[in-house]
Amino acid sequence: QGQVAESGGGSAPAGGSLRLSCRASRSAYSRGCMAWFRQVPGKEREGVAAIDRDGTISYSDSVKGRFTISQDNARNTMFLQMDTLKPEDSGTYYCAAGNAGTWCYVGTTQFHSNFPTWGRGTQVTVSS
């Protein structure tokens, strides 16, 4: 299944920006779908953004227009540029690698179960 590892979390004021990175092993990255999730204590893990190998990109409504997902295929790396941050963006952000295709799209019924490979998470804190 391979491995993925996040980096780049930290603190930012409301309205600020942060950039997360996720480096994947070749086997994980070759599955074709990379995604970001986030979770706060007491709440379910939320799908934030996903990118398919064919270039299809999707976002949750809560981050659309503020976050940008991208990838560097040469380095098996995915990024999440987070702009105009809000306090409610705070949480632990997880990188995940899964299967390309229909379920590599935020909001689809099988999206959350499409990912066999997860990182350990990186903390993002946005202060008001």
C-alpha cells in the first residue's frame, strides 16, 4: 500500500496562508488518487480536496475558492495551498492515497473508503 507523509502544518492568523505538502512512496502515488482530509476532536474526518491522475480536482464546499490542491508527479508529492484561512480551518490535516476513478471526488458516497494509505497528520491552527 505504500506510505505517505505530511509536512508544513503550523499556525497562522485568520486571513493568512499555509502550504501543506505530502510526499508519497511510488506504490502509493501510483494508485492515482491523492487527497486531503481534516479532523477536529469530536467530529468526523472531513474530505477537503482530491486530485485524480487525470487531473480531476474536487473540493469541499467549505474550502472551495480558498484552498488549492496540486501535485508534482516527478516527486510523487501533493500540495495544499490554503489561503484566506479561517479559525474553523483548524484541525489535523491528513494526506491519503487511493484509487483513481469515480470515487476520487470529494462528496461521492465511497470517497472516504477509497483510501488504504494514510499519513499521521499535521496540525493546523488558525487564530482569530
